Amino acid sequence: MKEELLRNPTFAMAARQFDDVADHLKLADDIRERCKWPKRVISVTVPVRMDNGSTRVFSGHRVQHHLTRGPVKGGLRYHPEVDVGEVAALAMWMNWKCALMDLPFGGGKGGVDCDPRDMSPGEIERLTRRFTMEMIPFIGPEIDVMAPDMGTNEQVMAWMADTYSTHAGHLEPAIVTGKPIGLQGSAGRTRATGHGVAFLASGALSKLGIATHGATAVIQGFGNVGSHAALTLSSYGAKITGISDLGGAVWNDGGMDVRKLVRHAAKHGTVAGFPGADPADPVELLTRPCDILAPCALDRAITRANAPDLRCRVLAEGANGPTTPEADAILEDRGDIFVIPDILCNAGGVTVSYFEWVQNLQRFQWTEREIITKLETLLQNTFARVAAFAKRRKLPMRTAAQALAIRSVAEAKATRGLFP
């Protein structure tokens, strides 16, 4: 299994990051190996009757990285290129993210190799329910709590909750997060990740002595994370000068009306063609001058090739793993870009998912204002802790964040011991 995972470039990248931090922490070999590899890698076949009467068999995966600190937490994605190695990498990063934020979770991630854009709502529902049934021996509110990710949404979570609850014989809302409000979802969950990206980017600018009002931002990706990051930054008075998505990119030196852009993207399925901006090259957009660059779409977007040409002051990683280790080395040598690493920068989603899980267990609801206030407090405290650790140890922000997280998991494993 280890060799198969390492053949995936995303998992190899995550494993390399872990090894570098483990070397810095001087982790003992036994604890090091237990922290690195996932506890469970579950792969299932998911047969689905399609609308035309045929049966298609999809492949589904769920990786549970560790349950040492609590149930695993992480998204479920529907995408035609889902690979178990990539899923394992995302589960590892989620493990460090939860530990860094001091949430009582381990990291999990799941995926099914389908293209929801080519499927009817009925086909997606049948796929979801069958995948949930296949996972029932391995999930539960105290075992594994899923959430929406690429290609899934609150309706998918509602179907999962209903399937699990039907099996249990009673409503069990804590089985997933990111649910509709009517099924005991949490206020603020939809905008949490993007809001957190913008909140921390603004804090980083302040640390550099740059006012957010009037600052410029370029955002790669205009899905849930990118759009809400743009909306929050715009509400702070920042100018969103560049945005890209799968369909293209747009640029306006004077900034764009983000709400109008959201409506345009919802209508046309892309930001391309937005009348309030000029077309741009999505690749070249990453190297245009700006105060904030927020990659909120793809992993490995910042590479050895483009890292020397970045012209931002703050790199706010809304996506998971957007910067390769080679690019990290270049940025560290440059020393002129403040990096907010992914396990901190995009932690807003899992933090509010934690709030939703707690509310479900307590059968109690908080207001959106309470949720956002709690979120910002946790993000601000963690940002300060990482920045102080980085300064004290003379470390890059990514290494500091991962070191704090991995140390927390390692200490928990050492304290619990190894069951014979």
C-alpha cells in the first residue's frame, strides 16, 4: 500500500513535507512511522442504476489518516480523476489542519470517480446512497464525519444523513456536516473557508504594515472558496483585480464588482466573458502584481516554474497543497512573500464543521454572528501562535504550522501508547 500511495505525486509531496518536518522535530522512528501512514484505506465498488436502465460501477475511496485525537473529519468529492493517493494526501493534510486548530478530530478524505456534471440528480442521489451504505461499517459521529468537497454539496450531505439515519432507525445529524440548515446544518458553514482565507490574508497585510482597504487581490478559482474569499475581501475594501476559473480569467486594474461577477458566473458557469473586466491568461494571472494572491482551486499551482515570477506580498493558500516543495524553497530564498500555509489558511471550513458537529451533538443552534466570531477568534489565535513559533525557531510559516500540528499528533500517540 505504501508504494502505491507514493506513486501519486500529491501524496509524495505530502509525505515529503512530513519527512522534512519530522526531521526538524527529531521524531523517534516508531512514532514517525505511526504518524505518517493512514490508519485505514477503504476502497469500494459503487454500482448504480443509470436513468437509461444500464448499470455503471464506480470506484469509491475513503482514507482515515488517524483516530488518535478523535473521529476523522474531511470532505467527500465527486470527480472523474479521483485517485486513492490524492485522497490519502488530502486526509494527511486534514489531520495536520485539525491538530493545528486544536480540533478533536483526525483527518479523513473520500472520493468517487464520477463526473456529476454528466449525471442527473437521480443518478447522483442513487450513487450517494449506495456509497453511504458501503461506508456504514466505517463511519459514525464518533468514527468518521464527512462534509462537502469538490463536486458535492449540502444536498449530497442530506442524502448521506438520511441514508445513515434510516439504517440507524433515528435521525443522526452528526453523521455529516455541511448539511442544509433545515436538517440541523450550521449557519455560516458555506462561507466559512473563503471568509477565513480573506480574514487571515487581511491579518497578514496588517502584519506587513499594509492597509487592506485599497489593497489588490488576485484569486485563482471561483468556486465556493474563491468566491467567498473575494466577497469578504471586497467587503474589507480590497480591490479584486484578477479572477480565474476553469473557463478562463478576467482582469480589471480598478477592481471588479464581485457580487455582479458571482451572478455572471452562476448564469454562465464561468467568470469568462464578464462585462466588467477584460479577458486574461489564467496562467499569466498568477504572476501579475498584487498585494494578495489566493490560489483557491488546484494543488501544485505554484511550482518551480512560476515561483520566481510571483509579484504578491501575501500568498494565501485557499486550496490544499497549492505550492510544491520546490516552489517553497524558492519563496523562502526570496524572503519577500508572506506565506499563509494551507493547513491554516483554509481551516475555516473544518472549524465551522466542528461547530456544526458540536451543535448536532448538543441539539443546539448558534447564530451566524456567533459562528463567525468564534471562527475569527480561533483563526487569529492560531495565526499568532504559528507566527510566533516561526519567528522563535527561524522557520518558514509552513514548516512552523506543520511542526506544531505534527508535534500535537505525535504527543497524543506517545501518550496513548501502542496497544499490544
